[in-house]
Amino acid sequence: MTREGIRIHDAADFAGMRHAGELAARILDEVAEHVFVGQTTAALDDFIQARVEAAGATSATIGYKGYQHASCISVNHVVCHGIPGEKMLKEGDILNIDVTVIVDGWFGDTSRMYVAGKLSRKAERLIQVTHDALFKGIEAARPGNTFGDIGHAIQTFVEANRMSVVRDFCGHGLGRVFHAPPNVLHYGRPGTGPRLEEGMFFTIEPMVNLGRPETKVLADDWTAVTRDKSLSAQFEHSIGVTSDGCEVFTLSPAGLFHPTYTD
């Protein structure tokens, strides 16, 4: 069944998403100890690919529109879709690692922030605001609310902290497909957009910049960066709307979702 083009899932579908989400989150837990000064993002991606294969799962990103990696790794002013490579991480680099796995046909999609070495004060504040903005959006994800309510909760919190929400990328529906309706904007007006109903599955994944919100995509046609070169951060969870709120499918099994290891 669909509502306004958005698929409505049943209880068995929730079970499938739990398995996929748990694996994606567990892999991001396991990669944490491999993020350090001198490490390459290619080595991190190799580790992630090996863990996906060891679990008997499939990477959703390898082969997706020609992409050839098991993760996107976005460092410092890279907003999203950073391609793993041989450049070494430096002291104080912050990075988002985004992983999507397929388990029994279900897609588990999540990302979180990491730091190489010591976290600077401004980066720490950016990461904290972005983390908290995600959970403001999750709090607004309940039946009867609209997608505009989610975006408004995120936007008002971020802007109250004198940071900006990226407009060029958004969350998305998922389930047995990687990307599906709706587009989940991280800004908006209360009461606008489709109304949330039990059984809707989607990601919330705000990207927050220390500077202005504008981005540009580099010549590789993947990597998106801040136009003003300011730092950017992102956190992402996959959720399902329940009768009285939502279930987060991608919670960290080891409590490592935040880089200071506080959920």
C-alpha cells in the first residue's frame, strides 16, 4: 500500500529493516578504532567492504550509478559523497562515514562522524549541533506530523546555533529499494508536506555547515563540498514510523554513534 507515493510497510517489514540497520550500524562501530592520524580513507573502505562480505551481505553502493566503493567518506569541508582514496588523515580531521548494506533484500543506511586525533573546539561544536539536530528531527517523526515538521525542527535548532543546513541534499524513503519517495528535507515550514503514517520508512540525515549552506559538486560528479570551504558534518539514521513515534533501525549496538562515544 502507498500513501502519496510513499510505501506503507507492515510488521514483518520492520523486522527486515532491523536486521539490515543493525548490520550497517555494527560495521560503523567496528571501523571506529581504524580512524587515526595517518590512516587512508581507502583503507577504511577496504575494511568496511570486508566486513560487509564477512556478514554475507551486499554493499548497496558498489556498482550504484558506477560508484565502486562500499562507503562514502567525507572529510572536513566535504559535505557528502566523498570518494575513498589514498590521502592520509591529518591531526584534527573530521570525517563522515556513510554505509548502506543489503540484508535479505532490505537496505540499512546510516552515517556518523569520526575524528582523527584531537577534536578542535569548533569542530566539536559543529558535530554536537549536527548530532542533536538529527535527534530533533527524529523527535518530530510521529504519526500526524508532517515532513515539514521534521525539517522545521532541524532547521530552527541549527540556525539558533548560528550554523546552516544544506539544502542541496536530503533524506529519502527506503526499504527494499535504496532510494524512494519521500524526499526528506532538513528545513521547512510546520504543517507542510505529506503527513506521516505508521509504516513509513525513511532516512533523516542532516548536513550542517559552520559557514553558509551552499555546496558544489566536484569534477568527479560525486564529491560535494561547501562553497566557502567551511567545515561540514552529517549524521544519518534510518527509521520507521510506529503507532506512537518511530523506531530507529540503525542505533549503534556499542553506543559509538557520537565520536565522543555518547549517544
